Amino acid sequence: MPTSLPPPPDTSIADGPVLLRTDADGVAHVHLNRPGSANGMDLALLRALHDALLQVHGDGRVRAVLLTGEGKNFCAGGDVHTFLAKGEALPDYIRVVTSALQAVASLLIRLNPPVVTAVQGFAAGGGGMGLVCSSDFVVAGESAKFLAGATRVAMVPDAGVSVTLTQLVGLRKATEILMLNPVIGAAEALAMGLVTRVVADDRLHAEALALAQQLAQGAPAALANTKRLLWSGLGQGVEQAMPEENHTQARLSGTADAREGLSAVIEKRSPIFTGR
């Protein structure tokens, strides 16, 4: 009698700050699940996201990844309340958080299956923009908005955004986005090459899922190697930039200007920077 094959491993995650399930068609759904904080990134979420992506990385059934966020916003970046609460210990926390975010961005780039990210509301900061810039495809709802935001709180870009954003939109536009922090609407994001498609808000999940399903039907080795070739030259630059981003981010987070910037975001006012 033929020996039956063992069932595939259960790689689902049904609870916590990041959820994971894999459909029969090979689409892995990775879902940020901190809607009360606009999916703001703290260390727990980043570790959970990295763990989920590692599970995807080790699951041969996965042909495409759909990355989504719960609630009104895809991801508002770092959790500023957590950051400010760290006080003088913030540089140590930032050093660890930034390293965790960089590991997530690197893993997204290095995954074999293509990654489709669906953005509703805001994608902001190193977290939101970092995930967007490390994805292979980005589908945005028509009311979605994008904001770099790091220099607004006296810090610098992370998650490799200093390299990936420049490659996506060009040096002049990246300089404007990272230094002036404009809020970028979905139509403008499409025109500059930051996103792949813009769809009606009520069609966002369906359209992003359809794209992921289309990719899942493709030749997996061909798509994986095409992805590798596209990212290979750029990926080396991203890997080289990330340690410098991490070092600079940790150093700047200990300044009075950084504390002022975080307070201003929470209090919804303009910051007053003193250069200290």
C-alpha cells in the first residue's frame, strides 16, 4: 500500500500583534494586528512580524505573500508613545527596535515569493514606509497617504529607506520626502513610482488579493529568481546602509530634539527644535 504523505505543517498564527494564515492557493496572509495603535511598531510587533515571515520563508507551499494591516491605517510607523515612555533609555530601545525593523525589511526583500502590500489610511515612518519600500508590489486605496516623518521627530530614515526610496522615486524626490515630510496622496504616490496600483478604497483587499493570487499561479522558481535579480544590486546597497541608519538613529534618539519631536507628534503641535 502506498504510504500517505504527512500533512503540511501548521504555520498559522491566530492571535497576537501579527496574524498569519496560508490559503490553499499558496497565498500567505500576513496581517498587522494592533489597530488601536494604528499598527504602530513596538518591539513585540516587530518580533512577531519577523517570526511570521520566517514561517513563510520555510513553508514551501507559499507562492505569494499578501501583507495587510488591521483598522483604518496600514502602519503609522514606530509607536511614539512607547518611544517617549522610555525616557533616557530610548537610545538603547531604538537600537534594538531599529535592528528588528531592518531584519524584517531584509527578510521581505530576500523572501522567494513576491510580496504584495495593501495600504489603507497612512503608511508612515520607518515602519510604514519601510514595509512599502521593501515590498515587490504595493496596492493603495485611493484615500491612502504616505509620510516619511523621521526628521519630523529629529531622527533619520531606517529600514533601508534611505536607499530603497531613492531608487523608487529618484534622489531629488526622495530628498524632498525625507527632509520636508510632505503627506503624499495615493495618486501622487502612483505617479512618482512609490506604489504599483491605486484602487477604490472598497476594492483594496479584493484587488490586492487578486494580484497575489495571480502571482501565486506563476512559475515559482522563475518569479523567485526574477525577484532576486531585481533586488540583488539594490539589496547590497540596502544592507550596507542599514547599520549606519541604526547607529545614527540610536544616537539621535537620545537628544532633546528627539524627545521634543515625539512629544509634538503626540500633542499634535509643531515641534520647537533647539539643536540639542
